[in-house]
Amino acid sequence: MTISKGVLLSLTKSSWIRKMFEEGNRLKSIHGEDGVFDFTLGNPHLPPPPEFVDRLRELVNGPQEGIHRYMPNSGWPQVRDKIAVDLVKRTELPWTGSHIVMTVGAGGALNIILKTLLNPGDEVLVLSPYFVEYLFYIQNHGGVPVDCPTTEDFCPDPEELLSKVTSRTKAVIINSPNNPTGRVYSQSELQQFCDALRIASERIGHPIYLISDEPYRKITYDGVKCPEIAHCYDDSIIITSHSKDLGLAGDRIGYLAVHPAATNLPDLVAGCTFCNRTLGFVNAPSLFQLAIADCQHVTVDLSEYEQNRATLTKHLAQLGFRFVQPGGAFFLFPHSPQEDDVQFVEQAMEERILVVPGTGFGRAGHFRLSFAVPNEMVERSLSAWETLAAKCPALGRDQERTLD
Ligand SMILES: Cc1ncc(COP(=O)(O)O)c(C=O)c1O
């Protein structure tokens, strides 16, 4: 066998998102691009804001002395200083550039912090439903992912956390606004979860680090604001990227920020800097570090997502689908009207609607749809949703109950 057993196993299991993506391509080759309603991918198509484009142009056209060279593995010092200024403004905590490592997106940041933290067999709690790549990232570095289910309405569950922590627990990953649920954790939900984390850390005699994966922080609706994890827990690491908020998914730029009061802070930052280098990233893309440094206050135009969210939540609720209203990100995670979510997804495909089964995110009985899609596709899909709903007797029953 040429490739490793682990990779071979992962390839055969293949992610549901990938499977649906391939199925989508097959259907598009039959029905044409416009004949398929593809809600599978979280691939933001909104263009970067003009402020970012202007800054990039300035950098490309201006004097370029040294900007394409190697730099410190943690990134350009002047960029890290600017990120720190933004974090100070947000949190009123004493961040400096020395707490920041510029990374190849949030994916790169997650890999370097996990490599820095994990000994073989160390456990990392992931809150289900989850972004499935977490499992691979943890396994990349010899760790063991441990499922820590959220509540029925996808809230972090302190009791569940306390029951899952063992002496091998090294870290917990949380993600708000959440992929796949769109849930934004409130200050009190985070506080209660972090209180439990402190109790658990004390019980096992070492700090459990809280990795807060926040690439959707700036994508919220109806005035919802994401609380700062740094106000709830000292042993925390913020991870983010500009894939979603500046529309730069392909440019691979993000950062991690270790809390100024974290236990073993200097080792953590030195470890992450070393791992950025030795995992082969070396450093985050230079030009994009420089371009995003002055764009911390801008975001893509969210009006298209807002409109999609309004249209879909209204229409699907009227058809009887049940879901938690997403406060952020660009996902909806409704209950599947069939007990078997995979069967429901196959049924949706008959109407040329492509969504991903909740099974693929560690929560069966649901399905995820991404509304990072053009408005006109959402509008065109509405009659297909009606046809699909008419074929789901359970939805009718739910609707009757609601009308009662
Ligand atoms: C929850 C979550 N974390 C991390 C990532 C990775 O983002 P990036 O493109 O910054 O690597 C994604 C991408 O979809 C995501 O949904």
C-alpha cells in the first residue's frame, strides 16, 4: 500500500460536504448550473471590501522594498502590533504584538496551536455539531477528539463538559458564530461554560486551554454581538481569519492571539511560532498580512446574506421546518423532517436541492444549508422547497401543531 492507513481511511470515509459537492457537479452536468440549488458549500462569494482592494493596490504599486522577503515566522512585527491595537480596543486587555502569530487562515492557526499543545493521546473536546475538519486537525498531531454534545438548541453544556474531561484533556475547541448551526453564544452561556472549564482544570491539576475559533465573528445579524472569550477565560487562544469577513478564503490569511494572562504564555507563543515554521507554512502570506493590517474595521457587504437569511428562514418556517434562528455565520441547521437525515438529503436531491446531512457534523436528524449563495438562486429555489415539503408528511404535522 502506497499511502498511509490513516489517510486511506479518511479518504474512504470522505466528508459529506465533499460528497454532496461531487453530487452537485453530477446534477449540474445533467440539469445545467441554473437547474440545481446548491446550498452545500460555505464558500463566500462576496467580493472583498473596496478599502481592502485599495490597500492591496497601494502595496502592489508602491515601493516594494523587502515586502516579498522572509520575515519573522510569527509575521511582520508592524502587522502584529496593529492586530494587537484592535484587540486592545475590543477587550481593554493588554495585548501586544508579542501575543500574536499571523497564520495561513484559521485552518493553519488551528494546526499550529494543536501541534504546540498535544502529546500523543492527549484529548481535545469538540462541541457537536462541529466543523468536521477539527477531527482531522486533532488527529494530525496525535490527539484524540472527544465529542462533547451541545444542548438541543446547540448551546455549550457545562454538565456535559464536566462529564467528558479526563486527566488527558488538554484543550477544548469552541466556535461562535457556529458552523453548522449559526448559533452565537451569549456572554452568560460562555461564562457558565468557562466556569465549568475552570472547575475541570482544577480537578485534573493542569490548565485546559480554550481554543476559540472565530472566523465568523463579524458576520452577525439583527445587531447580535459576539462576546469576547478573553473576558471569560484567561487560558484562551483566539483564532480567526479573513476568509469570511473580508472574502479572502483563497488568500489564506488569519492569526492567532494568546490571552495576555494565559498560563505559560511565552512557551505557547514560541511553540506556535516554531510550529508555523516547521509545519511548512514558514509564515503567513506577506502581501496579505500587510493588506489586512489596516482593514480590521471593515467587512464584506453583508446585505446579500441578510436577504438570504430573511427569505429562507421565513419560507422554510412557513413550510413547517423547525430550526434555531441563526444569529451569525451563513448557515441554517434545521431538523430533518425524516428521522434519517441522509434519506431526507437524498429526497431533497430529487428536487435538485443540495444540502448536507447533520450526520456529517456529528448531529444526526438535522441538515445544514449554507446561504452564502446568490440571492437569485435562493429565490429560484423557493418552489422546489415547496415541492419537497409537500412530500414530507412530518412537516404538515408539525405545521398543524404550530397552528394549534
Ligand atoms: C468553523 C470554521 N473554522 C475554520 C475554518 C477554516 O477557515 P480558513 O479558511 O480561515 O482556514 C472554517 C472554514 O469554513 C470554518 O467554518
